[in-house]
Amino acid sequence: MNFIKKTWILIVLCLLLTACGADSSTAPVDPPENPPVETANEPVPGVIFTYNRKNYDLQERNPIVNALTAETPVGSVIVVEGHIGPDAGYYGIFDTETETFVKDIEGANLTWRDDDITTAAYNLWSEIYNYDGGLLADLDLSESEYICGLTWKDSQHLTAEIRSINSETPEALEVIVGEGAPQSPKPAKIRLNGETIPWDQFPIPEAEAFGLTGEDASLYEAAVSQFNRNETPEYFTSDGDLDLILPSISVFGKYTTDEGNTAYVVNFVKCFFYDLGNGLADLSNPVYTYESINNLASIALDRDGNLVSFDEFGDGEDDSAVYRFCGPLTDIAEKLLAPGGWPEESARIPDTGRYEEMLQQYLDYYFE
């Protein structure tokens, strides 16, 4: 009996202790603190542009960019827009072929024509600039006025929307491109009087003669610099009938070199015009004979469009030279070497349907 009583007493005590433990309050235990996350040197959210799963920090292009605002495809590039302030923004021109930024612009109201970014114009305050940063116009605005929009009307005219704090309706102002801007004077035309024009009197062609701007102008000037009557007079002196050589190029592709320059793989064409100096009695119907030869070439330009190197495929070079010219663009090299193969070209520079049309543009620009 005593054993049974003791057992019941122990059971009762255990139950009482368990009940007391359930009712007693326990101080909450704080969860363990997570280690601090390192955030040093991380880009500010909103300034990362992503292409092909690769990130590009816009603050490395312009440190005062504080937000990514737009991505607009234009031909083979993307215009990446970043916010800077109320009066100006950032425009990064990203080449989708080389997957690199090729130009940085700070300004407002960037606009362009025909899906060609090299025709771009933008303003910074009252000044309007072209793609290469050349001044197109400086508008005479009052302190209360500012440019709120730019639109191309044609290749020579821009429409600027001018807004004033004193008016709710913007005013449209037509701007003639280049008006009030420092420009190279257009050469005086050569007046034809029936006399023969010798080969050394034909002007060396300029990009302006064909209305070229931006990248196209840089590439054309590079081609001309390698092949003109001053650089290669032996072509003219060895052939008494040759009067003029006009170069033309078409781009197969481009890539970025290790030095950060842009290399263009091109079809380099040289057009030879014979007896032209005797055939200009009717400027709109010149009389001449011509032939053309083409060759593979590589042109490298720096970020500002200046010529870095010009390399033309030479006689006797083997297939390895084609791969060297094309660099990482091995698909172009393989098409060039394939029997009957020829890679697709971009538009011809100058963009004329036939070489005869290129000659007519040249004559109309330099002669009267």
C-alpha cells in the first residue's frame, strides 16, 4: 500500500510540475543576425543595360547617369537612354554586331532619319549638334524659351519645337541645317568653257559631294585618302587617257579590335574614268569610257572616326590573308573563299544605284 501511495504522489507531482511549466512565460529569443551584405562598388539600380545576357553599367560611360529610361533599336544599333537631369540626358549608341558602345552623347531630343543613326541631331541648351558633335545651329532663344523637340523635315531642314514658360503651346521653328554654324566653305564650282580638263584639275572627291555624314563619311574619306591623284599619280602619268578615279566601298561586316577601334571588312571598288576631260561639253550627258576593279580591304577607325589603318588584299596572298582581314568574322571569310561565294554587302558608299550615277553627282558638285 505504501508503495502504491508513493507512486501516486510522484505522478501527481509530475503533472503539477508539467502544468506549471506550460503556464510559465519564457523570454523570446532573437533570431541570429545575418552577416552584413557587402554593397561597395555595386552599380546604382536602374543604370544597368543588358544585351545577350551581358550587363553594361551606364555609369561607366557617364558617371552622372542615374536611371535607364529607354532602349530604342535603330538599324544595327540600340540607342540606350539614361536620365541625367531636366535639361539633358545620356544617349549611348550600342552596336549590336560588335556588342560594344561606339558613341556617348549628352544632350536632349535626339532624332534621326531613315533608321540611320549617323543622321542624328540633338540639342544642348540652344545649340543643335549632329551625330559627330559638329554644330548645326545656335538658336537665339530668350531666357524663358527652350527646345522641347527636334524632328527632321528632310536632309537639310529640322523642325525645332520651342516652348516658353509664358505659353502652354509650343511654337514650331524651321531650322536650316548648318545655318549659323562654322562649316568648311563649299568649293567654288569649276566653270566649263569648252576646254579640256586635264587629270590634275579634277578635284579630289570629298564626302560632302555625295551628302555623306557620320560613319559613311569617315569610311569614304578613308578610301579616298588611300587612292587619289596626289597619293597615286603613277596611275595617271602612265596612262594618258585616265582623268579621274572615284572609290566606292560596301561593308561586309565590322568588329572591335583589341585596341578598341572598329575594323570594317569591305569590298573596295576603284572606278577609272577615261577621256572624261574631253567629254564635258554637256555636263548632264558626259562622254567617257570606264572600268572598275574591286578588292577585299580592311579599314580601322577610332572612336572619333579617324583612320587608324587601311589594308588592301594584295596579289599573291593566300587564304590565310582573307581570314586575317576578316578577324573574328570567319563566316565572311568562308563565304569569300567558297567557289562562287560572296557575302551579303551593306549599301554602297556613296549610295548610288550605278557608278555612272556616282560620277554624275561628282560632276554636279564640282562643275558648272
